[in-house]
Amino acid sequence: MSNSMTVPYVSFLTTTKTLLGQSTAEVLLAISPSSSTPFMSFLRSAQRGLLLIRARPAFSVLATISESRPHSLHARPVTTSLRRVVRARRPKETSSVEQPTDLNNTEANPVIVLQNAIALQRTYAVVNAYEVCRERGVLGELQPQDFAGLIRTIGIHTTKFQRYRGVEKAYEIHAELAKAGVAITAETEAAMVKVLGLKGDVSAAVRYARTALATDLGEDVRKVYDALIDILALRERPEAATRLLHRMTEKGMKPSPENFTSVIRGQAQFGAPAEAVATYEKMVAAEIPPTERVISCLINAFAARGRISAATKYFDEIEKRNLRKGTAAYTAMIRAHVVKGNVGDAVTFYRKMREAGVEASPETYTYLIQVHGKAKDVAGACKFFYKKELVENFTPTFPMYGALIDAYATNGQVDLGWRKLGELLRRHATYVSPYVLAPLASDLVGKAPAYICDMLKLADIRPSAQAPLIARLMETLLHRVEHPQPATALALYNLYGKELPFAAPTGAHVFAVAAHALNGDVAGAEKAFEAVQATGQKPQTGAHTGLISAFAITGDQKGALKAYDTLKENGLKPDAGTFEVLFKGLGVLEEGKQVDKELVTKLAREASELGVVPVEARHRALVKAFETSGVALAVDEL
């Protein structure tokens, strides 16, 4: 190598010894720009890139230069004869100052750690910090909003946090409020309503809201209404959410944009598009500017029914209102074409979406997988599944797996669907969503017991996951397919202890009660109910409801009422499903049948007191019982 290359290079190394603490720009200025050596040419060509990271310390930049191999025409290959630049390491911080953002720092202030964990929604860290605060007796230092955040985080963000039961823990934390001398605020009560509703017990949320609203919560009382409206809309009860919105207006509270958004979202997903449009027009009339999210809900309402023209109208309205079309809007339009089976149009919208710089969501890919599956294009379905799966730090969602498995099943490749299920179980422990199991459960109808055993072997599902999987398949066959299949569900139930060498879990016994009930087999339902008791666990509302249904279907009203009384005697609270099967057994839906109006009114009043709110699409007998008895729903009296 020539001296012209070596001298400035050594000079450069010498210079860096005194410049390690200076900025990038200072280092570059310290080097003579007049040099014409290849090395200096390289530095000048690299300066543009270095200035992009000028905030980095000089030693970091030097390390980058020494270790990288820039593809520059001005740079010569580095040979072994050159001295290597040793990476300058950042001095280790020795500060003794506490780092409150370190959620594992046992020496940090636990109150600050708890507040940080709540902000980050780190459920495990929240629980640990909460326990430390309680042990040290510093819960009194928390603010009311901290308790509200604590309840929300532990109670709501518990999807993969089954060790700590969300609702029970939320009640426990709420009880600590009085002990710590912290005032109970509307925000705290709203958090409790959200927890109860999002964990699936809408009746408990309504009861809690009724109790909370009976106290003096001040001007922030609307937060409780906001939380309950959101829950009712999310849990398939947009009609009740609309009535509660009207109730707020009667009490002099002006509905907020969030209230309208919740109601429109619920109506779009679970109601009729016309209802969502009517609420949208009220929102505009109230001079509340709609957001892109609200309009996307309207697009989705029409998209779910394949009404492309109506969906396009509101898609264009987003632009007319000078709003940016986001992921939800594009995904809804893709869904519209999926429903109609337009593969090309769906893919075209996806390309427009990406060209507009809008990120596609897992839901977007789910619809694209579905449309290719319907068109019997398994390769296309796989393409969009793996396109998202290969993204770093992304895990395919249950609906994505379900769409791909459905594509396999639709095209006669159900064996590949079972293999995909095995892959999913190896990733996600033992729980599998019904979204995934519906096509495979339908495939089991009419098959011999040996078939399911062969599929379990083919999928390479470990024994510990097989028992809960069979129970989940039973649930899917009873509640998640278009037409319930109790016979196939019972065939799966009979595999326990025989073809499959493990005992049935409690859930399998509960689903067996429901399956026998659908068959009108009271004796079989009672036997399965006894099996639940034999596990040592107390039968919950679902098991009792299945037994009530068995009596109701066979026309045994006395047996159904006796089973209903047993449920209450065990300290359990009936839900909307319980009252639905009970009123069906009483013949509420049968035209011309004489019913005991006094009994119907009594039961309807009990349902109202318990905060039961029917899902109008599924609980027709309960809805009619409220109408004929004249008993008001609980939400109408809040």
C-alpha cells in the first residue's frame, strides 16, 4: 500500500484519540479537507451519511466506519496489513440514581414503578408492583386515577394472564380503596364497569353501574355511562346502547363523539346498516364532526352484506371531509369485495392501500386469505398468510389461521388444515379460538371415532393439548357452526378414557350437558351434570342452564323451574341465556299457547333486577317476555 494512503490514515487514528467525546461534525472538521487521498475521498463521500446520524457520539461513528464495508467507488478494500480500529465502547454508567422506568428494579420507588407499569400495560409488572406497594403500606400515595388504571390493566389485559383472575383481582383492588383512604371516583367505577363487561358478564356490568350511579360521583358521572354504552355496543347489544344514549340526553348530558362512535360501531357490526346511518346523521346534525373511524364503521356495515355501491359512497365521503383514509376504511372495502367473491378487486384495493402508505392489518390479510380460499386458490391464500407471517415480530392471529385452514378444507385438503392446527397449538399452548376450529369441526360431522384420532396424530398434537382441544371442538359444534351438531359433539365426548387415554376436563362435561339437552335427553344431561360435580368443581351458570334447557325442550316446565331454583340456591346468577331457555320452555314464542302471565312477569322482573340485557338477534323469547309483561329493561332505569 502506498504512503499516501498510510500517513493520513495513521494521522486520522491519532486524531480520534482526542476526539472521542466530541460530536460527528467536530471530528469531520478536525480532518483536513484538502487531502486528496483515496481514504479522504471516502470520508468526504461518507460525510453525507454521517451527518444523518450527527447526534451520535464520535466514537460510535468511528466504530461504524471501521467495521462496515462501504460499497463506495472511492474506498479501497481493507487489507490485513492495515491497523484495525478498535471499537470505542461507551463508558458504563455508574450513576446511583434510581431508574423508575426499570420495572424490575426492586430498589426503586414502588409507586413510580406501578405508575410506569400501568402506562405500559405490563400486567405482570403491575401485579408485582401492586403487591410491593401493599406490603410497604404505600397504597395511600396512589391517586384515584392510578387505581382506575390498575383495575383496567389487571382486569382487562388478561388474555394471556390467566394466573391472576381478572375480575376477582379487580374487586380486590377496589376493596383496597377504602382501606387506603382513597376516594372512590367516577373514573374508578367506570373502570370496574369496563372490566366486568369486557370479561363477558354484561349483567354484572349493568348491576355495578346501577349501584355506582346511585351514589354521588360528581360531574364526572358521565364516565360510567360512557363505559356502559361502550360495553353494550361491543357485546352485541347496540339497541340497549342506543336507549342508554337517549337516557343520558334526558338527564341533560350531551352525548360525546365517543358515545356516537360506540353506538355506530355496534349497530354496524351487530345491527342493520340503516340504524347505523340514522345514528350517523344524528351525530352530524349535532355538529359533532365524524372521524375516519366512524365512517369506516359505516363502510364495514355495508361491506359485510356485499353492498359495494353503498360502501364506496362512504369511502369517498372520507376524502370529501378532508380526512385521511386509514387501515379500517381500506380493509372494509376489501371485505366488501371478499363477500362478493371478487378476488381481483380485493387485491387491487390492497395494492391501492399499500401505495397510499397505509399499513395493512391482520384483519386485512384475513379477508385476502378468505377470498382466495373461496376462489379455490390455495396458493394465493398461502401467499397472503406468509406475507404477513414473515414480518419480524409478528404472530399470525387466530382469524388468519382460521381463514387459511378454511381454504384448505374448502379445497379438499383438510389434512393440511389439521397440520396447520398442530402448528398453531405448538405456538399458542392449548387454547384455540373457535375461528380456527369451525372448518375442522364441520369436517368431523358423520366421521368415525378413529378419524379424529388419526387427525390428531397427523397434526402431531401433544397429549397435554388434546383434552382441551376436544372440549373446544365440542363447543364449536354446539355453538359456532350454522346448525348445531349435538351427535358429533357427544361422539367426541365419548372418546375420553377410551380411544384417547385421558380424563375429560370440566368444560367437556358442561358441553355434554348442552348436547344432551339439544337431543332432548334429560337423563343424559343429568348424568353429565353429575360428572361436572364429580370433578370437585362447583357447576357454574352454564352447566345449570344446560340442564334447564333439557327440561324445557322436553316440555317439562316443573323440572325446568326446579332446576332454575337450584341454580339460585347455589348462589349463582342466571344470565340472558338462562332466561331465554326458561321462557322458551314456558311457550312464550308459541302463537296461541296459553302462558302463565303472572309467572312470566315475575321472571321478567327478576331478569331486570339482575341487569340482564338480551341480545335481540339471539334471545327472542326473552325480548318478547319483556314486551308482553311490560317490565322495563335495567338500562331504561339508570
